[in-house]
Amino acid sequence: MTRLRIAVVVGLALVLTGAGGPVAAATAEEPTLDPLMVRILDEVPGGVVIDAGSAVWPKLDMEYTSNTGTVRTMARAVGNCATGRICAYRELNRVGAMLSWGSCTTIAIPSSFATKSAANARTSGYMQVRNGSSVLATVSANAWSNVSGSATNIRCFL
């Protein structure tokens, strides 16, 4: 009877301390979400997480990619900004995290996303990266530009 009590006590201790293999393994395998992506998901409703560094907002036709080297879209018009989209980058010279949109309208940039460069991969028209109504950069079709200042929106013209 003593061995049974010892086995029960040891088993209970393992369960209470979390040393029961499968539970610990399951939490260790969960990927850590990109912190900027989490802030944007909190700020802009309707986002769907694709993986640890990618999310989409279907109703806004908006996508977020934490590492522009992993962009999955194959057709490219301007660097890694896919054909037909407009893109905002967190770093100069079209690198770093990227937000992209497929619609051509006035688009609010999430305040947690500091835009340092932008690309217009549309075949016609132009876009303005703006702070309120003040233009910080104008980008023609199939071109890109660095952005100086604090951008709050992008206005796209057909």
C-alpha cells in the first residue's frame, strides 16, 4: 500500500508542476507572433493571422508581412510589392515590415506602423503618402519613394 501512495503522490506532483510532457511540448511549439503585427491587429479590426509574421484584413484588402523576404505573392512590379498593389514599408528603401493594399482610395495607415518608404505597383495613376492632407511623398505607377515625416494615410489616384 505504501508504494501505491508514493506513486499517487509522485504522479500528482508531476501534474501540478507541469512536468507532464505533452502539455509542456504543446506550449513550446506555439510560434511567437510578430509584436508589430499584434499591435496592428489590435488597432485595425477584422484581421486574420496567417502565420507568426503575416496577417490579412479581407474587408480592407490589406496585408501585413513582417519580413519582406518572405512575401508569398509571385508577381512583382516594384521590388517585393505585388503587381496591382500599393505598399508601405517600415524602413527606408522598401525593406522591413510591409503593409499592402489592393484598393485605390484614401487609406488610413495604422498609427503603430511608422512608414519610411512606399511603392506603387499599379500600372497607372499615382499615390500620395500624407500626414493629414499634407503630401510627404508622391509615387507614380511602377515606382517607389522614401518618405520623410509621419505618414497617417495614403491617397491613391487612378
